Amino acid sequence: QVQLVESGGGLVQPGGSLRLSCAASRSIFSFNVISWYRQAPGKRRDLVAAITSAGSTNYSTSVKGRFTISRDNAKNTVYLQMNSLKPEDTAVYYCNARSDSEVVNYWGKGTLVTVSS
């Protein structure tokens, strides 16, 4: 039972910044990919950013240049630095960890980000 715990969400004004954290209960090297997804009310859950065990990153076009995903292996934590936030970034942000050896995906419970003036 792998646990992923997101934190760092909250209320921020447009143009502001926020850093989300995803803390895993085991070494993040055991996961092939760790990703951030988000889901706004009435919308599908979409991929925001991803980072592989080798350190490669990928971003959705809507956040590229504004968001940065990174890892702290010693802390078993993945971060999502969000800058220049827009109201359309408002969503519940979820952490996902993919383990190809286990052929499973693990999900956190999410953290709410609200961008509003």
C-alpha cells in the first residue's frame, strides 16, 4: 500500500506562485514516472507535468514555461512549482506514481489550488 501525500495547495491571486509537494512512502526511484494531474469541476483529469526516474520531464502545453516539476530523492518528494498562475489553473491537483514492475499506478488524494482575485 503505497501512499502519496500532496500538500501546498491553497488560495492565490492571479499572477502568484505556489509550490506543491508530493511525498511518497517509499523511494521515488521505485517509480518509473511520477506525474501531476489536475481536475477542475466538470472537466476530465488532465496531465500537467511528469518526471521520470532518470530525470526527464514533460509538460502540458497549457503550463509549459510557467510550471516546473522537480525531485528531491533524499526526501522521496516530487514538487510542482507553479508561477504566473491563472484562474483556469484552479483545480484539485493529484500526484500519480507509475510502477512498471508492479504494473500499477498510485494516486494521492489531491490538494486544492484556487486562483482567484
